[in-house]
Amino acid sequence: MCWVKVEILYVADCRSHPAAVQLVRDVLVSQGVIAEICEVLITDNHMAKAQSFRGSPTIRVNGRDVAGESSQSAHCALSCRLYPDSSQIGLPHAEWIRQALVNACEADTG
């Protein structure tokens, strides 16, 4: 059994936030992973910068963004986030979350 920490960072009134929480829960159940889910409300630009916030919602597993690192990592702002090639606007692929969980569990047992 694997235990991970999942953070869902979001801005107030983010329409994708509730769906992101549900997506994370669904993937956790399907993978049989136990997780602490922390929902973090980003309230201002200072907090966005301090959290390396890349838009709402941002999902991290054990501190790593499920979408990986990109050239946009340095860009932090109170904004919505779009995920490339995702079928659901404002949400990452479920597979990205699943893979992040697998990687975290492998690192935990490695």
C-alpha cells in the first residue's frame, strides 16, 4: 500500500476546482492509493509566487506537478489553467494523475 500527499491549488470561484477534486479521488480509488488531499486556496500574487502556482487548478503529488515541469513554471499568476490535449477544459488527463501516483509510490518503495 502506498501513501502520498496530493495538493490541489486553486483560486476562488474556479469552476474546475470541484471537478479536479473528484478526478483526484476517482484516480486514487482506482489505483488503491491512500492519500492526504490538501486543497490550497491561492489568494494573492505573493502566495501564487511562493507556491509556484501555475494556474487553477494545479494538482501536485508529493510536491510534483502532475503535468510535469515546463517553461511556464516560472510564470505564476492568479489565473485559470488549461492543460494541453485534455478532453476536459481546466483538468489534466486522469492518466497524468495516475502516472504521478505510480511514480510517487515507486519512489516510496525504491
